[in-house]
Amino acid sequence: MSTEPETTEEAEPKAPGATAEDRTPGAAVAASPGIGADSGPDGDGDDGGRGTGEDTDAAAEGGAESAGEPAGTAADGADGEAAGGEGTGSEAAAQRSEAEAELAAQRLERERIERRKAEKRGPIAAGAGLSGTAADLLAAVRAVESGEKPVAPALRRPEPAPRAAAPEPARRPQQMSAPAAPASAPAPRTVEAVRAVLTGAGAPDGLAPQVVAALGEGADDQLREDPWQLLRVTGVRPEQADGFARALLGTECGPDDERRGRALTVWLLEQAALAGHTALDAPALTAALTQRAVPDPDAAVQNTLAEGEALVFQDALETAAPGAAPAHDDAGDDAGEAEERPVRVLVGLERYALAEESLADGLARVMNSVPKDDGSGAGWERAADSAGRSAAELIRTVAGHGLVLHTGGDASRAEVAALLGAARGLGLRAWAARHTTGGADESRESGADSSVVTVADLLSGVRGPGRDADGALDLDLLVVLDAPQLDVETGAVLAESLPDGARLVLSGDPAVLWSAGPGRVFADLLAARVCPQVASRTPDPGPVGELVSGIGIGELNQVEAPGKEVVIVPVRDAGEAVHRTVQLVADSVPRAIGIPAEQTQVITPGHGGAVGTRALNTALKERLNPGPGRFGGFDPGDRIAYSPAPGRTMPGHVVRADAEGLHLDCSGVPVVVPKERVEQSVRPGWALTAHQAVGLRWPAVVVVLPGDAAAALTRPWVYTAFGRAERHLSVVHGVEQALQRAVAEVPQKPRTTRLPALLRAQVPTAG
């Protein structure tokens, strides 16, 4: 690794616009109820998220995300909840926003999931669930039993007609609108009634719309009956809800109030979900309630379960090593072992419990269903023979299995492209979906393969194959890129959307940061070993690839960088870090490396602080695109990070602003953000966090590591941030030995999930 590229600017270090922020847990939450954490559009760690992370740590006893970016990931995105763009009449109906369409698709899929579960619980008529050939065969058997002549088509299967190669899907640019307003706004009378309750107890009246959105009609009566329902509002903390309850209830308020225990139990489960957990161990939950001064935590949990606000589960623990055969002495011993098999008791919210069970059901269906009749095995074999070694292994594995896991870095996407080409050559309708769009690799993938869409677009129908008559995706093969970014809810909708007989390939780098939402779908599937896994043998090229590969196994190695592909820039303090970052982007990298500023991305651990994204974006705008910020702080030409939904970030730039809203260009996709949505959905994008940048790459990346970021660093964070660079990586280094220690000793923080146990109950472990 070399030192920084030579520079010509020798001005004193300074930090334009860099103001220090309170970094203590919960500092972003003011004393009054509802002055919540700073909400952001990106679903990434923020100052307010640190308070959330601390509470989640207490709830999970070290299993939850600690204060810092991963815990704030979903919290920050959740705070940027969808609000309204305007639309009227048939025109609004004809041009539904991406978010509306996605929500509608998820609603339909959840209804379908609930119907299927109800059918499983109810009595099943013999043969009632059969269709097609299976139904014909059943009819034939019954005809034989009754002495009748069987129907001929049931006994004779016609030869399948040869399928022509599937045509390349057309890729058409399509304008995307920001999330529109909810269909029914809260009634003004209800908002005013809630406002009166809040002000009467000394709480900010500005919370009223959020309270009504959380509690619905009659929210004022609900608050009077149970003041701790205020915890349903994002950003409100227990101490604030306690103060609100004391003001309303007076001497009747106490820490042993049953309503308080229930509300705190639900709140802790919600905080755990923000940190990535789908459930919590019961002992960890009761310990967290004890820390919150709940006198009888066990009773609080039982009351919450009795009211149906949470669910309890018993998952069997693995007592033997994988593949080890259990010892069986006799039948009596077997019965005793079955009774004494250890279990863990988990408590979770119904929302995530339903999603995780539906995901397990959907994946089991994909694994157990026979792939569609799509040509002879010889065709797959010919396609494999013409591909490279890793691609050939992937093609052969996909040919015979419904679900396949494919692991590898950015270079392994060439193997996915080979698989898609082979499948289309056999006449299959093959599509790929990725987490987000943007970055340098977006145009490359789009030019090579026009069947790559985002997961959100695929599920909402904005782009992709569309749906068949049964409501399933109209495809034969789906490859999900960036699979580590799948949370349980998105994964459940995706699995339930696949038609019977379709193949699913989950592809991604297991070393990157996990999803913004609850769950760790890809990691759980890898650990469960219920389906084939294909590991890419294609290394990422160059010195940057060599450096990132070492980080993935816990080693921070020095690499030879004759072309200054990797540069370390040591700094002493926050002001110098900001100054050197701006200097690298605006001058050093373009002049010494030949990569312009618009193709260089800055990545830093958080939004707040003297060297967070806010301070860096302010300094970079002053240098690269100064202007008054006439529209919500933005000017034409500003780089932005647009968040259409929590946890998703689309890089782009501002085109113009008019009465319609802020016009953006996100990797060639025009987006219009209404004026009232700009503050919640759009942020400056010269500097991003690693969670915002995951799944994207740029020709040059400047990673900024200020001294106060040492505690937030983990191996997956460093791996993700450094891995966003294609040709050049500069590291503004102010954390001394903390970087090497994070890479060697700080792995991904664990998440409590139920998916492995649910899968093991339905699918045998793959050999």
C-alpha cells in the first residue's frame, strides 16, 4: 500500500460545516416525549439509532446489535416512513408509486399466506388440493376402484413440445414517483382530540399525527386508558412514556402497572427487530424488563402473551454435531430422550413470526417441488461444458435442484450471467433481481443483461416478468443477487410469489453487512445446509480485491499497489479528516489516478459527528457544487441518496425542481419526489454509510475512519466499505490500531432468528 497521492493543496486543515454532535446513547431524543431520533431516508445507522441499539443490547444480552450503525439501520429507515405525494382520480390510480405497488403486493401475499395456513389447520378432503396431472391420476385410481374405465389422458402423458429460446426481456426507462400519501388521512377531529390529550400532559402536540397513525381512530381514548401506548410512536422512549403516564394518571401511576409491563415488552421486541432479531430468548427479555424497573417481568411477558401482542415459541436445540448419528439403546430410552430434548423459549412479535414461518414454508416448497420440464439434461450439460469452471458447477447444480445458494464476491456475478444465458438458451424465462440500483456496476450489468431488476420492482410489478393467472411470478428461474440483504418479510413475499416448479438461486457475498430489516436469511440458509451450496472460485482482481479477500478471513494485509490502487492517508483529528477527504475527491484522485470526482464515493461509519455524512456532504457540496440550496437544501447537480423505502438507497443527482417536486436522475431512472417528501426521502449523496452503499460499487472510494468511529468498526463493516471500490481505494485513517483489531477480532454481531429450526423441521439436512 502506498501513501496518499501527491497533492498541491497545502491550506490549513478545516472542516466546513462540521459541527460536533452528542454521541451518547439516546442523545438525539429530547426530554419531552416524541422528540425522536433523527429520521433518515436510507435505513442506516444514525445518532438516534444508537439509543435504540443500547436498548436492544439489553434485550438480547449481547446478542443484539450494539450501539452503532447496524442497530440504527432499520431504525433510521423506519423513521423515514412513507408519507404522501399527491394524486387524484384515474391518473393517480394509473400511475401508482413503487412503494404503493409493493405494499399492495405484500398485502396480497400475506392474505394468501394466511389462507394457506388456515387450510393447513382445517380438515383436508382427500384429493381436494390436487390439480393438473395429479388430479387426473387420482380420478383414474378412483375410477378403477369403482370398476369404471379410467380416463385416457390420466394414464398417458404427452411428450413436451420443444421450447424455443426465451427472448431477451425489453428494458424500458420508466419514470418513478415517490411514495404517495396514504389512501385515508387521519380525521382532523381525531388529531385535534389527541393533541388535546398530549398538551394536557405536557407532551409536544406535534406528535398528534404520529399517534393517530400508530393507534388509529379513537387514539385519544386509548391514550387516556393506557398512556404507555405512546411507546407505539417511533422515537418515544420508556422514560418519556413514564412521564406522560404520570401526568395523566397521577398517583395511580406506578412501575408495577400491568399496562406498563405489556407496553415495555412490546417495545423491547420492536427494538430487537430494529437490530435485526426476529425473536428474543425469554430469559433475555425478562432481564431487559428488570433493567426497566418492571417488578415482575415474568408476569409482564405472560400478560403480553395473553393479550395476543406477542407469541411464544419452543425451538428444539441441536444436541449433536451435524451429521452425527444419535445413540439409541432401546425404545424406552428413545422416548425419554424425546421428552428431555432441550429447547429454547423465544418470544416474538406476530408480524415477524408469520413472515419467518411463511419464508420457511415457501423455501421448503421450492426445494421439494420438481423443476419444470425445461429440456433434456443434455442441454444443461452442453451449457455447462461451454462455461468456465465455477460457472459450470453452478449450471449443473441449478439443473437438478429447486433452491441453490451461490457465494462469492463481485467477480462471481459473471457466473450468474452465464447461468442466465444458459437458462434462456434452454427456453426458460430467467430473471435476476438485486437489492438496489446505482453505482458503476449498474450500467455494466444493464448493458450485459436487461433482465436484472430490483427486488422491490419485481414484487410490485413495476418491472420484471409480471404475474401469471394464479398471481405467481411468471418465470422459471429467479436469481437474487445481494442475497444477504434479504430480510424475512421480503424473503417471505418473494418465496410465496414463486410458481411451483420454479428454480431459485440466492447469490451473494456472505462476508458483507446483513439486511437492514429483521433476520439473516442468507446466513441462516448457509448454516442450515438444507440445499446445495456453490462457492465461486473466481477471485476479485487487483490489489483492492486482494486486500478485501484478506479482510474476509480476518487479516489486514499490506498489498503491492504499484498504480496507487490502495492509498492510506493518516490524519490526526476530525478537522483534518474532513479536509483531506475533500482534497482527495476534488483534486488528488482525479489528478493522480484519473478518476473524476463524480465517480468517487465517500463512505463513513455514521451520519452524525464531526466526520459523519452530514459534515462531509456539507464540505463536499461547498467544494464541488456550491449553491444556496433553493429546494429543500438541494441545487441542480447535487449528488443525492434517494430512499424509496426503508433500507433501500438509490444514488443519483438532482436534475431540477419545479412545482411538481424535486426531479432526480437515479442511474438513468427519472424520479420525482414531491416537495413534502424531500426532507424524509432525499439526502446529499457525496458521502454515504456502508449500509447505504452495500450492493453498489464505484471506480474510486474514499473510506473515512475518524478517531471516534473505532467502537463502531467490525470486520463486515470494513469488508463492505473497502469492497465498494473497483479500481482505487483511499483510506483516511484516524483510528490507529482499532482498524486491525476490528478486522481480526470483531465479527458480525449475532441475530436471534428461528429460520434454521423451522427449515430443519421441514427439510432434511443436505449431505
